[in-house]
Amino acid sequence: MRHRFPWQVLPVWVITRLVLFLAATQVIPVGHEGSFEGDVRLYGNWSQILLGGEFPAGDDKWQYPPYAALPMLAPHLLPWSYRIDFYVLALVCDLAILLLLCRFTVKTGGSRTGVWAWTVGAALLGPLLISRYDLMVTLVAVLALTASTDPAVRGALIGFGLAIKVWPVALLTGLRRWRELLTSTASAVVVVALGCGVATLVLPHALDFLTAQQDRGLQIESLTATPFALGRALGWWDGFTTYQHGAMELVGPGVETATLVSVAATPAALVLLAVWWFRAAPTDDTYYDAALTTILFLVVTSRVLSPQYLIWLLGAVAVVLVVRTRQRPAAWLVLVATLLTGIMYPWVEEDYSWSGRLPGTLVLVARNLVFLAAAVVSFVQLWRSTRRPARVTLDPRGSHDSRGSDAENADAGEGLDDLGDGAGRGPRMRVT
């Protein structure tokens, strides 16, 4: 059966993105002037330093791998102001992601829900969507998820994404066969090594990002910071927030311990994924499911949870909704978290970041609880969908036992008809 291209989403995409563009440029007055252009202005300043022949040095806000320079320099190829050029480039990447999802839907005969999840769900973030360079790296990640099943190509794309922003390394988790995993990993390492090596030779300070985040504290929006934010709003905690390292971070009793817990939570989550990896029986959907679960784990355990991280998740959510995997409950929870994030930034940001007022803080708490639920549900569904089936073997009495290998079980299943008696009755079944 031939599947049609979902053209209906294109007018909706055009309308929503036009509104976002007009809001980001303040043609449609939405208040909070400067909230959306602040990072774009920072990218423009960094691009001037990059054009001068070096990476930003001594700037605690620069925490990105070398290829992050590409989306920051690319707006200079367009003829308007840097800010308008950046928005236009972001919209081009946004449209490219949508077209990739449409192509993937047609190719696999998948659900159009994923296409609509990107079209409408990403718009829930508001002008923030086109005001960060995360759209560019999400495009590379969606390419790795949908464009090719060749391990070397997929690994190269993951490596390229990793050299822009580290999180695409999560896409290696779902590679379930050793040869596939080793090929993709080797390809990714080669791309990253070449990229970093060339950048180091061409521009000074290319590898400063490796140590740029070691002094970061606990961002107010992170999951681990939630009890402190709520405690401050209720008058139970006497700490405060301060702007440092490019984010609003907590200062006060218990924060150091919570920061250590958050730092330890990421490797703990990776160990949990490793246990799953060695015990799981892969399916055709495992690659996509594991990508969503791993990105969720990285986000909820991070001591920094910036609103643009939702863009990463929305790319993976759209893919799993196209494929119709068992991750759909987690995907819908991510969309709810996206809506709450769009409300949080910048509309109630003042409440939870500076003043600690209760209304905005409650939105933050609700968003983080939904995030936590999404991560838990995602991992549970990943575990269940790859659980090894009961295995069947023949015992000496002619019954079946569930202790054989998968290959033995298949052979046993194929030979059941031959094992029956003349009346067509097969042997007794015993499942243990």
C-alpha cells in the first residue's frame, strides 16, 4: 500500500512558525522584551570572536564543542541583520526536521501523529524554539534516527551532532548488536576526533569546553533543585538564586549536597541503561525507544535543565510516535512538559527564578514531576518491550520446558507438527 505525504501539516507549520517569528521580532508584542533575543545576541558576539580567529576564551558561558561554531557563523551567510538571519536559519532547520519526519512516515507507513507532534508540539515552546541553536543539532539527530540504517553513516551523523552539542551521543544506546554498535561508535569517534583535531589546529581554545562546566552549580529549573524552589516559595528554605555560568543557580544550605547527588545520578542512570542493554532482546523499535529513554535520563539527572532541552526530546518523541512504539505514554508526557515549559519561559520565569513566588514555582514543580514521570514510564516501557520471551525446550517425557535458547525455541516451534501422534495431537506443554 502506498502511503501519502502528509501535506496537511505544511499550512499549520507555516502559520505557527510565522506567529513565532513575528513574536520573536516583537512585531507581535508579547512582552518580555529581550527574553528571546538575548541568546541570539550572545551567539552574534561569539561569532565575531570566531571570525577573529579563536574560540571565546575565559567566558564561562561558552561550554560547547567546536562544531557549535557552525550554527553561530552560518547566519553571516544571509543578507539581513544577525538576529533575523539566525531566526530564518532556525526556521529552515525546523522545516527540514518536519520534512524528514514526513518522509519517514511515508517510508515506514507510520503514524502521522509524530508529524503533528513536531508541528504543534514544538510550537508550544513559543519563540524560544527559534531563539536557540538546539534546532540545528536536533536536525542532525533526527537525520541519524530516520535517514539511514547503515551503522557507519548513522555513527558519523551522531559524531557530527556530538561535536555540535554533546547530547546526540545518547543515540548510540539503542544499537543492540555488537557489530552495529562498534561500527557506529568507531564512526562517531572518528568524526569527533577529526573535528576537534582540525578545530584545535585552526583556532585556539577549541577544547576549552571540556573543563567549562566543572564549576557549574545547581540550576533552579533542574529536577534536583525542585525541593529547594518549592521550599523557598513556601518559606521553608532560606537560600536564594544568583546568575552565574549563564544560568540561574541556587545558593544556600543543602545545595552542595544536592549538586553532588545530581552529578552522581547521571552515571547511575547510565548503569541502569547498561543493565537493560545486556538483558534486553532487541526489536525493530528498540533503537528509537532507547533514544528517547536515554535523552530523558540525561535531562532529568542533569544539574542544568534549560528550556531548550525540550527541543531535543521533541525530535525523539516525534520519531517514536511515527513508529507507534510502546513509548507513546512517555511521549505524551513530554508534550505536556513542553506546554508547561512554554508557560514557564518567560511568562512566569520571574516567579521561580528571582522572587520565589508560589504561582510560577508551582508550574515549575508540575513540569518537573511530569518530566520525572516521563522518564520512569519510558524506562519501564523500554524494559517491558524488550523482555526476553519464555523459552521452550523438550524434556525427556515429551513435554516442553522454557529453558532453551531462542534459536532452540524457534526450531522446537517449527517441529511441533512432526512431534504429534497419528491423531494430530502434539506433546504436552509445560511452561516454567
